[in-house]
Amino acid sequence: MPTKRTLNIGLIGYNFMGKAHSNAWRQVSHFFDLSAELELKTICGRTRGAVKEAATKFGLKEFVTDWHRVITDPQIDIVDICTPNDSHCEIAIAAAREGKAILCEKPLARSVDEAKRMVRAVKKARVVNMVCHNYRRVPAIALAKQIIERGQLGDRIFHFRARYAQDWIVDPEFPIVWRLQSERAGSGALGDIFSHIVDLGRYLVGEFKEVGAAMETFVRRRPQSRDAALRRQDGAARRPYQRVDVDDAVTVIGRFKNGAIASLEATRFAPGRKNSITLEINGNDGSLFFDLEEMNRLKLFSRHDRKPEQGFRDIIVTEPIHPFIRNWWPPGHIIGYEHTFTHTIADFVKAVVARTKVQPSFEDGLQTQRVLEAIKKSVRTKRMENVPAR
Amino acid sequence: MPTKRTLNIGLIGYNFMGKAHSNAWRQVSHFFDLSAELELKTICGRTRGAVKEAATKFGLKEFVTDWHRVITDPQIDIVDICTPNDSHCEIAIAAAREGKAILCEKPLARSVDEAKRMVRAVKKARVVNMVCHNYRRVPAIALAKQIIERGQLGDRIFHFRARYAQDWIVDPEFPIVWRLQSERAGSGALGDIFSHIVDLGRYLVGEFKEVGAAMETFVRRRPQSRDAALRRQDGAARRPYQRVDVDDAVTVIGRFKNGAIASLEATRFAPGRKNSITLEINGNDGSLFFDLEEMNRLKLFSRHDRKPEQGFRDIIVTEPIHPFIRNWWPPGHIIGYEHTFTHTIADFVKAVVARTKVQPSFEDGLQTQRVLEAIKKSVRTKRMENVPAR
Amino acid sequence: MPTKRTLNIGLIGYNFMGKAHSNAWRQVSHFFDLSAELELKTICGRTRGAVKEAATKFGLKEFVTDWHRVITDPQIDIVDICTPNDSHCEIAIAAAREGKAILCEKPLARSVDEAKRMVRAVKKARVVNMVCHNYRRVPAIALAKQIIERGQLGDRIFHFRARYAQDWIVDPEFPIVWRLQSERAGSGALGDIFSHIVDLGRYLVGEFKEVGAAMETFVRRRPQSRDAALRRQDGAARRPYQRVDVDDAVTVIGRFKNGAIASLEATRFAPGRKNSITLEINGNDGSLFFDLEEMNRLKLFSRHDRKPEQGFRDIIVTEPIHPFIRNWWPPGHIIGYEHTFTHTIADFVKAVVARTKVQPSFEDGLQTQRVLEAIKKSVRTKRMENVPAR
Amino acid sequence: MPTKRTLNIGLIGYNFMGKAHSNAWRQVSHFFDLSAELELKTICGRTRGAVKEAATKFGLKEFVTDWHRVITDPQIDIVDICTPNDSHCEIAIAAAREGKAILCEKPLARSVDEAKRMVRAVKKARVVNMVCHNYRRVPAIALAKQIIERGQLGDRIFHFRARYAQDWIVDPEFPIVWRLQSERAGSGALGDIFSHIVDLGRYLVGEFKEVGAAMETFVRRRPQSRDAALRRQDGAARRPYQRVDVDDAVTVIGRFKNGAIASLEATRFAPGRKNSITLEINGNDGSLFFDLEEMNRLKLFSRHDRKPEQGFRDIIVTEPIHPFIRNWWPPGHIIGYEHTFTHTIADFVKAVVARTKVQPSFEDGLQTQRVLEAIKKSVRTKRMENVPAR
């Protein structure tokens, strides 16, 4: 047996997403058959102490504080971008120029303009590229996609209804963090969680045609975080309030090109909804329902079932026949949140080895960005706005 | 003990709503303490054979085919209007002139103009009036109202999310019926089921400020019904197709005057959703969730619960302490759809006897109509539209 | 059209069951096509004031305080026994001798001996007889029966698992009532609610072969009720404690004659379970699950479904095609607890008119009693005990 | 910072449990703060090719085919036994003699006698020992334990109701495997899955006092597996049938020493139940419900909640305040099956380092075995049998 090629990965970012991605890089070879060895070679973060600690925790020997060192490292094959949104564009373009394959956290960019430049860069460099909308690879979502593609909902979709709801900033004393600052995040709930909704809509139903939207920032000023206060030597006692200049919630109606109606929402102000994505799709032959808080399940209603026994089926998506599951555990033994990243990386690695495309690509990320931008415009104009074609 | 006064009721209409209302009139005295005797005196319908059969089935001795005879009958105290929407206005105004108390099925009217004339008539005649939005008196909904009024969701509502979904016309061969004809129904899903959503939003959250909407008619031509074909002596063999000129689905975003965001929908094209109203309300201290298909339950999340045990409570709304329940069965013994009409009529009768107001009044019906009209306008203009103040 | 025969009913008992039965007698003709007119002629109870009030509430003109007057009334065709368990036997035997058709509340009797005498009496008199196990006629249960009979669970049942759980006496200060006194009730949870479990097991799976059981009385002394104290002129201040001499809970394992294993339970000590009957049946081709607290639903798992989409179907049992539903409301409009009595009475009346048998008969009640008695014996012997054959 | 001590682990067994344990050993350091480095040094299995493949897959450099080499390896600190049940006793005793800390898969042994010898050996050798009942460390189960210990269910438990249900051998053509052979497994559903039920009962409620049981083998002959047939050079064409001499299902009633009633079941014949453990515990102040198929949730009913809003709370056990969760992801991001092993190993390693006891110990395993043996006896005698005290 010939030795497998080794792919070296450079991971930029070490917080929540850095933790999730490093786990996936470590785990994927133990569960999926890949035609390459993977080596999580280096991790990068700006704060030396913190990135060093992360390197130890995540099991890497090497860490750096300047991302340029990662992308220029000739041994690095793959750059995995897990930084806040304001650096995605610059890092990705630079990495593309260095010929690295790129996995980039969502949202791809802060604007259509940034996203376009990123797409241009990866196309020019002909590097494999992927935006990490990990929820496409929840087995239940992948099964939903198969069901739709097999025509089991019929030849016509009437409704796509989706909502991403969290509650982590309901408390007005929850401090300012980068996700609540426009400069770094680009937007609030819109880019952070609504982008997943758009991605799932495009994946499962098709391209958006038009959107109408309302947005709201429910809490407009928040205290500085204790850490930030300490860093500024202000002491925790004097925590000045700062302006929240991103959206807390966004509500959208729209139409897909295929005629389906969309009813969409994202909010960080739904007490009790921790990380809930609910989806319902209604077609002329049936319906699908999914809730991320019951991630290992998919509900399917089929008008083809015998009439007296029609009802939503509660499919436990843990059978070997289901997407990605064969690699894990026996039926009924559920998988968790982080497995979606392992699935994403398994498919990404296959594409890197085979030098093929993999979805969702940077182009997908750009198109999602166009939808987000049309939504922002609609909020300003209070009109239904067209989504520019791909 | 003095003999109770007897109230005589004239019921106009004998189909689905006639069946539901007649049941409630029969049942209410056996379960609720009312200070009047009720006599369902006469039933009215245009088709003699059918109304005669209904009279027998519903237990009435008297039936007529001309509604004028009902409203001019001096013995009649209450006129209960269960006819298709196109006759609500005319009958109600005439009944008001005769000094009758009026219960009218929803939607109150086909237009704001009709609704205004009806309000004017009942005000002038000073008769007790009510529009039959029966879902306000689902015990779980009434409990939700109490919870909100006690401030248990906090002093601020962020989101009202509601959807009324059915699937009875998904099949394109389902025939034309009056509910699918603009002339008689005024609108489709909008007036028939979305009006309940508007009513519940106004009841639970407050007045609407602005709305943006999309509408769709998914199946634009349908066969004439077998009955209609037979009546026209065409024979079932030749069932011509007729145009559907009402909406099959409507999707709405909006804002309440109190700042809450609305995400609303009604559709008759959701396979597997039989008569589903789902509501979610998020406030700064908690959330409520309700699903009409689990009508005897209400889910409540409270941020005041001890942190490790926070979670949506699944309240089975069948305790004597819950609204309306003391009159029925012991805890855990659920009630059904028709009980909501019994509750509505119990409250209506109390108002008639006491000559007080009862909600939802014709004025409520008018304000709901204003919201529906703003929605229709928004569909035309593709803009967010203001809802005129009460 | 010839005039229908009128059946006169005498109702003995006016409390919870009297309320439920009187409602069903009133309602049934309005929803079901029966070939007889029904007249709820007289109601009987020992306490004059209370029965008079009940008569008014339930809409009867006539009431008596001596049940002999009911059964000897030549105009009475049907005697409906809703009294505490200690009088079922005497009343039923006397009514049979008078040639009355008899509907008797469950449990049929306090002992096998009583039940045998009752069966003998109705057989000798050749009167139509039925024991009111109303849950057989929950539409979802009736659908479960159809599914099993159509062989959709396969040709072999492995497991029947059922539990009836309530929580109304968890509080040790809840007073003594007749249901907690052996003399009047015969047993506690066993006869009152476990008898339903036995009846449903016999209905859905078959005859029991053997049982092993444990019983417990968790609270052995309870205060006299305020009413009882008042009646004894003791004053509420001195409420003496009385011994509870019936079971609070019973747990059973067993086998059916067809080889299925039973795991059964009834308890009044399950906080949060208000009136919960959960059933699960596993066969070689599929499974059924039912929960009375979601009475309008039935869950079905079929091994014949396409493998990737197998899952428990959540059937909303409100379609016209479902048992009993055609008489009520459109799909998705749920029915309540009391409707099960209406269904029971509809079938009973048909049998009375046609002079046919109707299930569950007194013989069914007797066989259920044999199972209960084997359980009591097993509690004493601490052995598995055979259930005598029918 | 002083270098951490390194603990070397020898893993014996490489199938399902070998996969689960090796994953946990790899993962634990990345998520939990341990005061030792862990090195999964060697893996052992009898079939050379298979164990070699497993070593590669699981990321170990070393593999052996004779377990004696593992336990006598002086570098090995911890022996992790994941073999079929028939070798647990011999390996564990030998490992104890070599002074190794021991983690052993459940059931600890095939008999009380074996278990006693194992306990004696670890006591004599004073080695840290643990039986891997991983479900104790499902966060929701650990939360249930905290709730009970805080007295939130009251001072008295009435009922413990539990069931472990699977469906993997419903098909009679599913082949013989070691888990269906008494010689290797000791028992069927009893030792494999019912042992978890016993362990959870002992953990959450207390010691068992007496049990009564029924057992069944629904399919008594099964074909040899394709692999086994091939190994025997019989060819797949001639797959002889072999006798199944273990139980397919077991149903139990019983009592705890504290007076609680038990209703327990395990089955591999429940179509649609994939890996379902349902638990319900009823105390005088509240109830708990858990379902392993919704592993990240716990339902709690409290009689102390305000009366009108009482209901089972659906706690999503993913908050930092919940057991084990702080080490994983933010609220609402669920964990999977294998995380329970990671939790188990985290606690085990802490005990090894600190040389303290850890639950469930081999003594716990022995006591569980006593319950299983009393159940077997009860099946034979058809009597309620006492469980010998610890």
C-alpha cells in the first residue's frame, strides 16, 4: 500500500470556531476513509498567551501570532479561517495567492464587494475553496436534500419557512462582544445566523428572487466586557456602555425563483431557544420539518402514505443508510454538534485531494451575501427588493 | 328562585359553522351558569331541504329560508350569523336595526368599508355585538393572555410569530367552493384563517403599526364541484374549470405599536398540517408557545426559573384553576374544538344579559379588517404599509 | 318516513360519570344517525338536593332518590349505572330482571363473584348489556385496533406495555373519598384505572394467561373530607384521619395467551401525569404508541416503510376516514374526553335497537375482573398466578 | 510548570466498544483539564488483521494479539477491557495482580461468582477500578441525580420506571452473534442492556430489595453469520441455524429498599426503538422523565411551581451550569453518544491520578450482578425473589 500524501493545515483563529474546527481536523481520519493523512500543523492567533494555551489544548505543537506566517509557510496545504468576519477577506485573498486550499468560516464576508474579491481570488488561483456552512452536513439536513431531490415532496415547493433563534443576549447587561460590533462583524444576527438560513434555503429549495425585510436592535447600548475593561486598566468597576450597531433580529418574507414563498427569521432574543434552527418545507406531495435542537431527527409527511396512517414520520437519522452515519455509531446512538464540522472537513479534504469543487463554495458564499445585502437594502427602502442573479 | 329570563336565538347558516354554533347553544347551559335560559328557536338557510335536515339534526323545531324573517321575528333576542362572508354586512346591519344582539362569524366583513358600516349600525342601535374569533377562548390561549398580563413575559415583547396552516386544497383537483371565490369570501386564506392570526396578535400583543406582505395563489383553476355541476344540470361528466381568484397563502412581516416584530403566515398548502395554529411570543422575561393541534397545552419558558432547571414547561391546560375548565372535566381530561364556541357563547350571553361589552367586538373586527386591507395593499405596492389607527 | 321508536333512559348516579353520561345521551343524536329517538327520562341519586340540581343542570325534568323506581318504571328501556362500585351488582341484576338494557360503568363489579352473578342475570334475561370502558372508542384506539387486525404490526405481538398514571392524591392531606375505601370501591387504582389497562390489553392483544404483581398504598391515613366532617356535625375543625384500605399503585408483569409479554402499571402517585394512559405495542412488523394526554394522535412505526424514511408516524386521528370522526368536525379539529362516551352510547343504542351484542359486554367485564383477581392473589402469594380462562 | 505525569493505556478489544473507548481516550485531554498526559499505547485483539486495521484507524502505533502482553507490560498504567463478557473476569483479575488501574465494560461479569472474584482481586491489589456504565454520565442523567439529591423530587420516591428498548434483532434472519450466545455473553438483553437499567436505578433511587421477572426468547434459532460461515469454510450458501440460548426481552417488577416501586424492561424486539432508554421517577414533590433518544434533554415536573403554570419542563441540558457541559460547546449545541465515554474516562483518570474511588466501582458492578441473578432466579421460580444485600 503506497503511503498516503500528507496535507498540512494551518488554522487561523482559536476561539469557539477554532475549537470546533481543530476537533474536526483531529477526528476526521479516525472515522472517515480519506486518501490523505492530515496534520494540524500550526494555529494562529493575535494574543500570544491565549493562542499558546489553545495550541496545547487542541494538541498542536506549533503556534504563531501573525497569520501571514501561516499562509506563506510552504508546508501548509490548507488554510482554515476561523477569525472574526473583518479579516476573512484579506486572509483568504492572500492565502489564495499562495495557492492554498481554503476553508472559511461563515459568513464569507462582510459585504458583497468583499465576497466578490474573494471569489475572484480563488478562481484566479484555482484553489479549492469552501465556506463552512456546517449545517448542510447535519445528517438530517442531508437526508432532507436527498428526499427533495428524489422528488418525494413532489415537483413543486410551496413554502420554505425557517428560523434561527437564540437567546444569549436577552439580558441587557450582557456585554459588548465583537459579534455586536458592525466594524468587526459586518452585521448582527443577519450575518452570524441568518446567513445559515439563507444557505439552507439555497441548498434545499433554490435561488432567491426577492426579499422584504424588517430588522431591529432591541438593546442599543451594552456594558463593556469585564475583560475589555481590565485590558484598558479601567477596572471592572467602571464599565462604560457602548453602542450596539448591529441587528438583534431580522424577519424576512420572500420568493424563490421556482415560485416558493419564504418566511424567514433570525433572532438572538427568543428566551428558551438556545440554538434552534427550525425548517419547514411544503411541497405538493409532502412536507419536511427539522429542528436543530433535535438534530438527529427529521420529520417527513408524505401524501403517498396510505390515507388512514398519514402523519409526520419522526425519522431518527442514525441508520447506516443515512448520510455520514455509517462512519459513526450503531442506530439510535446520536451524534452531536461538532460532528457537522467533521463531515464538512471530510468532504473538503476529498475535494482537495481530487482537486474538485465542493459545496458550498465561495461562489455560494457570495450569492448568500447578495441575499443578505438585498435584505439590508429592503430594510432601508421598506420595499421588496430583487436579489441579483448569480 | 325567580324564573330566569329566556333568550331566543335565531341561527342563520347551517353548514360547518351552523353545526358548531348550534352545538354550543345547546351545550352551554349544561356546563356554564348563565342568568338566562337559552332557546335555539329558529334556523335559516336558503336551501329548504338542507336547512330542514339541519333543523332536525341540530334539534330545532323551526326553520325558515329567508333571513329577514329571523331578524324581524319579535321573539328573537339574538341573531347568530354563520353565513358566507358576503352576507354578513347586510344581515348584521338589518339585525342591529331590529335591536337584536348579534354574534357574527369571522371575518366580520369582506372590506373595511363593510366593517365600518356594521360598527356604525351596532353603535347606533346600542346592541351587544361580537365577532366569533373562537380561538381567543381556547383555555391555553386565555391562559397565555393571563400570563402576559401578569407580566410573566416581562415588560417588553420582542417577537410575535404565528402561522395558521392547513392542507385541504393541496390537491389541484379539489373543486371550487365558496371559500375560493372572491365575490363570496372576499379573500382566501387571508380572511378565512389569517384573520384569526391578526385577532390573536391584537389580543395577545397589541395593535399593529405596519405590515409588509406577499401572497400567492398556487392553483389558479379548479374543477366545479360535483354538486354545483349537478345543480346546473351539466352532469358530473362535464365539470368545467373555474378561476380561483383568492389567495392560497399569505406571508407577512410587521411591527406592533409596542415595538414587537411580527412574522406571520397563513396557508392552505402545507401537507400534514390539518388545522395548525402555531404561536410563539418572546418577551424579555420569557416565551410562550402554542400549537392548536395540541390545543390543551401551552408551553412557557421563564427566565425566572432556577437556572439549571430552565426549560419550556408543557402545561396541560385542564386544571380547575385554568380558564373555562372548572365547567368541564377533571384534570387531564381534554376538551375539543367545539368547546371554544361554547366558551365564546357563554361570555356573549353574559354580556347580552348584563348589556355590557364583550370582546372581540365588531370594533375589533373592523380593526382586524384594517390590518387585512393594509396587507392587501402591501401586496400590490410591494412596500411596507401603515395600518390605520383605530 | 315512519316515526322512530323512542328509547327512554334512566340514569342512576349524578356525579362525574353522571355528568359525562348525561352529556353523551344528550349529544349523540345530534351527531350520529340512530334508528331510535332518545329520551333521558329520569335521573336517580340518594341525596335529594344534589340530584335535583343535577337534573336541572343536565336538562332532565324528572328525578328520583330510589333506584328501584327507575328499574321498575315500565317506560324505561335502558338503565345506565353510574354509581359507586358497591351498588353495580345489585342494581344491574334487578334491572336485568325487569328486562332493561343495561350500560354499567367500570369496573363491572368489586369481585369475580359479583361479576359472575351479573353475567348470569343478563344472560338469563337476554338483555343487551355493556360495560362502559369508554377508552375503546377513542378514535386513535379504535384505529390501533384496525391496524392490528389488518396485520400491519405483523402476525406476532411481542410486547404490550401500558400505564395509567394520575396524580390527584399525591398530597397526603387530600381527604378520604369513596374511591379510597375498599368497602365501596372494591379496590383503589386497580379497579378504577388499572381495569381500563386490562380492558385495552384484552381488546388490542388478547386474553391474559398469567400475571405477577406488586401493589402499594403510599399514604395509609387521610383526613376526612370537609363535607363528610360537616355532615357528621363534627365541624371542619375536627377532621379525624381514616385508614386508606385500597391500593395507590399496582405494577404488573404478565403473559398473554398468544405469547406477548405484558408490562403494566397504574398509579395515582405520578406528579404531572394528570390522566395519562400510555400504550406501546410491538409486533414483528411494527409498533404502535398512544398517549391519552394527546388523545387525538396515534403513533405508528412500520418496518414496511422505505428504510431511509422509517420513523414513528404521528397520525392526527381527525380524518373522516378515521373511526367515529365523520360525525364530528373537519380534519385537525380535535375532539375531547367526553366524546368517547358519545361513541360508546352510539354503539350501545345501535345494539339495543338491533338486539345484538356489543363489546365490551358484561362477559368482558367478568373476564377483566378475573385478571384483577389474579393480580390481587399474586400480590398475596408473591407468585406468578394463572388467569382463569373465560 | 512541572511536566504532567503520563498514563499509558492498554486497550483490550477493538470492536464497537473499542471504537468508543479509543475515541474517548483520544478526546478527553482536549476538552477536560486532567493532571496527567494520556497515551493510548497499545491495542489488543485476537484477530491480527482486524486489530491491525483498528490500530491504524484509532491512531495507535502498537497492537498485540495476546492480552497477557498488555497486562504484563510495565509501561502500561491502565487496562481498559472492551472484550466480550466471557473474558472480563480473567483479564481483570490478572490486570489487578499486575497493579493496573482497570476500566471494564459492562456487564462486569457473567455471574455473581465471577464478579465477586473480580472485586476481591481489585481490593487485594488496591487498584482503582470502574465498570463502564457510561449512561451515568449523560449530562441529563447527572443533572437528574443532582435534582434528586437536592431533594427537588421530595423526600420520598414512589416509582422508578425504566425501559431499554432496541430493535436490531427483530428480523428472524438476523444472524447469530456473540451477544446471542450464553457461553460468551452470559445472558442476552439482561446483561447487555438491562444491566444499564439496574445501574441507573441504583444510581438514582437506591438499592433493590426484591424483584419478580419474566423473560422471553422470541426467536429461538438464527442463521450463522456470513463471516462465521466463511471462517468455517462452509461457504455462505450453507448457513446452518444455531440455537439462541439467551433472553430477547426481560420484564421486571420490584421494590427498592426505600419503598419505591420498580417497573423495568429491556427488549431487543421493539420496532422503531433504536437505542431508547426511557426513565420516569415520581416523588412526592415532582417527577423526572428522560429518553436517551433525546439525550440532551431532561423533563422535570415540580409541584412547587406556581399552580397555573405547572407542567413538565423540557430542559435542554447544554448550559455551562450543567454537568460536564462547560467543557464542550455553547448552549443549545448538543453532544452525542460517545461523549458519555469521554466523561466516564475523565472521571476515571482523575481517580487514577488521585488514587481515589470512582463510581460505578467493581462493587457496584457486583451489586448489579446480584440484581440480575435474582431476576434469573425469579424467572425460574416464578416468585418474587430477594436481592441479597451488598
